[in-house]
Amino acid sequence: QMRVMIVSQLIKHMHKTAFDMAMRTERSGQQRVIMSRKVVRTSKFRHVFGQALKADQCYDDIRISQMTWDSNFCSVNPKFVAMIVDASGGGAFIVLPLSKTGRIDMSLPTVCGHTGPVLDIEFCPHNDNIIASGSEDCSVMIWEIPDGGLISPLKDPVVKLEGHSKRVGILSWHPTAHNVLMSAGCDNVVILWNVARGEAVVRIDSMHTDLIYSACWNRNGSQILTSCKDKKLRVIDPRKGSVICEKDKPHEGSRPVRAVFVSDGKILTTGFSRMSERQVALWDPNNFSEPLNLQELDTSSGVLLPFFDPDTGVVYLCGKGDSSIRYFEVTDEAPYVHYLSMYSSKESQKGMGYMPKRGLEVNKCEIARFYKLHERKCEPIVMTVPRKSDLFQEDLYPDTIGPEPSVEADDWFAGKNGEPILISLKDGFVATTKNKEFKVIKSLMHSKPPASRSRTPPPQPTKIQAPSSLLLDWGISGLLKSRTILLAAQLTGMISNKPARISPIADTRLTLGLTSSFSMQVVNSAPAHRMSRDRTVSIQLMIVMARAA
């Protein structure tokens, strides 16, 4: 009996244990399902992929500058791509039309007005023909690039801005104000220029105690953000020259820090930890005590250059010396910064250019395009959202910043702000207004219209009807006659739309001049012979049309 009791108790215990394990397994399974639902985040950019263009669409045999400076070395807009190159006897950069791909001739004209190496270049957002350059010769120069590119070396700038005592390595145009440029140099000075007047209006020279790593504007240009070697991140009122807020040591490491404004006034920084690990962090300027998000990436030594797209909320991180581009999505929900994916290649990058949104191919679902600088070439890289439909994707392309400024320089320096003027990309960007003229003290330069992605409609064939009187002619012969004249009229319309290969034919009655042995003219004749003649003419016209096509 004791044995029976012991066995029964053991059986009960085993049943209870098995039941408890089953319940725990079921609960853990439910928790895993709930956690998986939380981890898998819905995003239309989860499957974004990068792809380099083919070799015939790259820019080859370019001697990229060997200067050790952490700038982009490249600037691009819907018309041109500019790259800093090696040059003897001073600094230079080249400006190429986007369509001029393939091997670049070494004798190509350059922009070569600086006496020292060029450190940074940037196209004006309000005029695609204007570009600014900063150099080791302590000057900033403004250049006008003619449509179609340079045909001879460009040595004389439109404006020369002098005010720095050391080399100028950072340039940034105001996003909404016309002819306002910010420059920062190794003299720890930030200068705001009225380019039209050629004068420095604001000079911030006592705020930064060491080398300035980066400087950028917020969306409407009412604030600037700087990172400095003194390990401080500053948000500055540019017109007052005062600090709005600052953060000490956004990253613990001693390597350079880069910072940009992102959505809702937040700030994204890239830097290094104490153990030299590369980091990316998101900050709320209203509460700098703790970062909203901090992620460690790898242990590479290259400085990460951030590029933020305000339309999609995607930020791209490109490291100099890296062979990859990481991209993240910035949202309003924790953890705020979400890793998407990474584009990798074999060769490292010496610089990177970022195309404005109005220069993208919207019919191919491009959301970003980079121009990667190699040792001897420039390679375009396209970021694409895979979509099956060929229709315009409104969720990918909200209204974006256009080239039209919203405020003049004098008004902005007086305290007026202006939000960016937005444009639609639904039918491709089409310029409807001309840029305002760009005036300087000693010269007057009329700006060119902004670059457009307008689509020229194909020529429509001329609609011509055969004379109705011919339809009343003699039976089948009249029908053949009318068809012959109609074919001749269609041939005339088709040839007149050809550019210059085929001379236009004026007379719709069409006198056929073939070879001497194969020539005849459409003439009226007796009804008895009309049918055979017109049939022959009709056949010969078909032969001529086939040859012309």
C-alpha cells in the first residue's frame, strides 16, 4: 500500500509539473509574439537599397584633392557636379554638367582663382549657376558657372570675401534668405556675409575657443548649430551672436564631432566614445541632460558626415575612408533613431556630394542620390524604395524645398524670418519664375533660371485632311487619288517634324523627284487612265515613306 501511495503521488507530481511547464511555455510564447510585434516596426523605408550607377554614368580620370580636411570635397545640384581637385600653384576645383559622364579630359578648364588649396565648396540653393569656395588663402570667393559648363579656365570671381585671418574650411548658404552665406575658419570665427554687398554683417569671434568642426542652419535659418574642439555643442542666434543653449561633451571622445538639425528642432550628432568607438546620438535642445538615443556603431577612425532628408526623416551617415553608407530613420516615437540598412562597396570614399530633392528621378522612386569620390573618379549612388507601381508615390515625395528664396538679405539681417517655399515634384520640378538678379558692388550678374527637370512634350504630327472634292471623283480612281494625297500629306507632316536630316516638303500635292529613271509627277489625266496611274503613284509613295522612315 505504501508503494502504491508513493507511486500515485509521483504520478500526480509529474502531471502537475508537466502542466506547469506547458502553461509557462504558452505564456512565454504569447510574450514572444507580443515582443515580436513590438520589435517589427512598420516603415515604408525598411527596404530602401543603394545601387551604384554603371561605369558609363560615372566621371572617370579625375584627380581628387589629397588634402586632409574633413569636408565633403563635392557639391552637386540639378545642373552641375563640382569636385575639389589637385592643382599646382594654388587651389582649384572642376564643375561638370551632370550629363558629361565618362572619361574627363585632363585639360578640362578649372576654377582656379585661389592662391591656396580649396577646402570646401557649396552651390547656392537659390541659383544653380552660383558656387562658393573657401581656401587656405583665407578668402571666400563666389563664382558664376555658365550654362553648359566652362570652356576656359575661370580665374576671376564675381565676389571676393575677405575677413578671416586663417584658412576657411566651412561654408553654408542660408536656406531661405537670398545672398546670405556663413563661413567658419581656423581662426575660430564665424562670419555671416551679405554676398550682394560683399560685406561681413555679423562676426562671431569671441564664442569659440578652439577649432570649429561643423556649422549648419536650421530649417528656416533662424538658428545655427556648431560643434567645436572645445567639446561644446552650441545653438546660436546668428543675428545677435549669442548662445541659446549648449551641451558640454556630447561625446566623450576627443575626435571631431559633427552635428545637424533634424525633425522638430532636434539635433543629431556623430562622434566618438572614450574607447574610440563611433557613435550617433539624438538630442533635445530643450533638455541637454541626457540624449534621447545613443548608439555605438564600430571602431573605425573616419569622421561620420551626416546628411538629413527632412521630407522622409532619413539620415545618412557617410564616413571618410569608409566604403559604406549607413542610414537611419528619425521618428517621434522612442527609441527615436531606427537603423534601416547599409550600402557597402569595395572602394573607400574620399568625399561625398548630396543631391537636392528636386534633382531626383521621381519616376524611379529615388529618395536620395550621392556622388561618391574615389581616388580617380566620382561614382553616383542611388537610394531607391522598391515599388511595383509606376505612378507618382505621394507618400515618398511630399512638397519639398524649392529654389525660390522667401526673404531678402537686408530683411533677414533686420530680423525677419521666412519659411522655405515648397514645390511639388509630381510632374518633375519645373521652374516657373526666374531667379532674382544677383547684384554686387563692382559688377552686375543676371542669374539664370533654376535648373529644372522639365519634360519637353514630343512633337505632335500635323493633322491634315485630304481635299473632300477628291472623294467625289470617279469611283475607285477617286478613292485611290484621295488616299494618295492623304499619304503625301502625312509624309509631309512626318518629314517637317524631323530636325535637319530631311528637308521639309512644302506642297501637299507633292512632286516626287526620284532618280532620272524613276520619276513621275501626279497629274490629272483622262478618266480611262486615272485608275492605273493613281495606283502606281500610291505604291511609289509608300516606297518613299518607307525609305524616309
